[in-house]
Amino acid sequence: MPALVVAGNWKMNTTISDAVALAAGIRDGAASAQGVDDVELVLCPPFVCLAAVRQAVEGSAVKVGAQNMHFQDSGAFTGEVSPGMLQGLCDYVILGHSERRQLFGENDEAVNSKIKAAQAAGLKPILCVGESLAHREAGSASDIISGQVRAGLEGVSDCSGLIVAYEPIWAIGTGQAATPETAAEIMGGAIFETLRNLFSAGADDISLLYGGSVNGGNAGEFAAQDCVHGALVGGASLQAEQFLQVAVAVAAAKD
Ligand code: PGA
């Protein structure tokens, strides 16, 4: 079975001191939370908090990730952060989040370049895919998702360390999560089949996360599905206790 992973996407929240307090709360709580030893916890704070969060979790098993990254090494890209700048600060990087795609105009081609650049820099990419409500209602969710996975991973030959997160856009921040069955249909279907096509047996080791209104109450139902290996958590990752409840539920469901 692929590694169990629960990642917290803090989005544009937390000052540096907020971030340190949250990270410390998760670090300390994780030490005594049931089964959480079996789950890779990844905290993804804003760029400016990465160094402080990294320091706060040092010596623990808690890992750090960035929320985005440019694909170029350096240059005249005002406001951007390169893969090399993240080296040593984090192990993971979220790429292609729907907010990046929708609000900042990221397309599949850019996401693909970022995935390759992350791997070249030794960062583990968390590739996010998800369909809009309009696409779901039109019956094209599976096609959209397999297209995003294929395009995001075009020319990628090594899938070690790769994570794919299914986050239906209509479920993000709405309090209305997908049903576990809907998630499993896409994750065990369009996503896994596309990964199988691309990476053959290597696909069996890729962790697939569900994201979109995940909390301690529903995380276990998602993780009870064979093709779900954890969660990408937004709102509920901003409180240590809630985030750890997600991890406990994932661990228990896979026990
Ligand atoms: P949410 O966000 O858990 O607040 O729905 C998930 C995400 O956008 O990664």
C-alpha cells in the first residue's frame, strides 16, 4: 500500500508567530495521537513561514511543504519562488491547486513544468486535480480529471515520491465534501487508471489523497476506500486538534 499522508494546506493564513504555534501544537499533539506514527504529516504554510515552521518541527516526524513554486531556477520573475529556494526548507510542494489554476491562471503546461522542476530539485510534488461543478453536472468529471493527470505528468518518467490529490472544486471550502463513493469512483477510476497507463506497476505506490471539506468527522469514510491513502486538508488544518483528528481517522481506517 502507498504511504498514508495527511497534508495541511494553510493557504494565505497565519503570520509567522501563528504558524509556529500551530506547527508546535501539531508536533506535540502528534506524539500522543493514536496511530499517527503511521501517517506522514505535511504542513504547508505560506512561503514566509516555511523557515520558522521547519525549525518548529525539527527533530519530529512532521514534514513541511510549500503551496506553490515557479519552475525556473532564477531570473526576472517578480514575486516568485524557485525550486532551489525551497531546497532545505521543505520536502513537499503542492502544485496545480485549483485556486492557482482558477485565480492565477495556471494551466496544465505550467503545472507540468513545475512537477518536473520539483522532482529535479528533490522535492516531492503533490499534484492537485479537480473538476468544476459544471463539468461534473455535464458528466465530464472523469475526462477532465484524466486529462489533468496526463497533462500534468507528461514526460515524467519517475513517479517515486509523487502524490496526487483529488480535490473537486465544488467541495473546496464549501463544507460540502464529495461522498466517499464519488471520490473513490474518480480516484480508483480516472486517476489510478491514468497513473497505471503512465507508470505501470509504479502507480501502485503513489499515494492518492482526497481533498475538499475534509474534517475529523468524515476523513475516516474517505480513507476506508482502498484507493484513498490520506487527505489534503484546508480549513480543518488551521487548528492542531482538528488536523490531528483527520490523521487519527485516516490511521484508524487503514488499521
Ligand atoms: P478545504 O480546502 O479543506 O478548506 O475544503 C482543501 C484544499 O483546498 O486543499
